[in-house]
Amino acid sequence: MSVAELQRTIAKLPPDQQRTVARFVTRLKKSTSAARQRQLSRAMRGMDAGIKYTREDVMKARAAYKARP
């Protein structure tokens, strides 16, 4: 499917589904960015060095992330 076909298909969707697609595309772009890759590399190096997080640490971080505007 070409980009033009995708755009036409998305244009036919209801506005709420168009927003969902837009959020998904934004998330994909962020997850594959160079900055995200550097962040993951840093985290992996830390884990290899023995810096680990508990389940509670992760849950707190996720809650804080979700609470951001």
C-alpha cells in the first residue's frame, strides 16, 4: 500500500480514529528516534554495570510518566 493510499484511507476514518492513528504514528517516531536509542543504550549499560530497579521503582516511574500533562 502506498503512502497516498494510506492517506486516503485515514482521511475516510472518523475523527477519533484519525487521532488514534496520529498518536500511534507519533509513538512509533519517538520509539525509533536517535535520542530514544541513546536512552536505551544508557539504560542497558547501567544494567550491565549492575544498576537494577525493583518492581516498585518501575511502577512509580510509570505512574509519574502517566501523570505528566
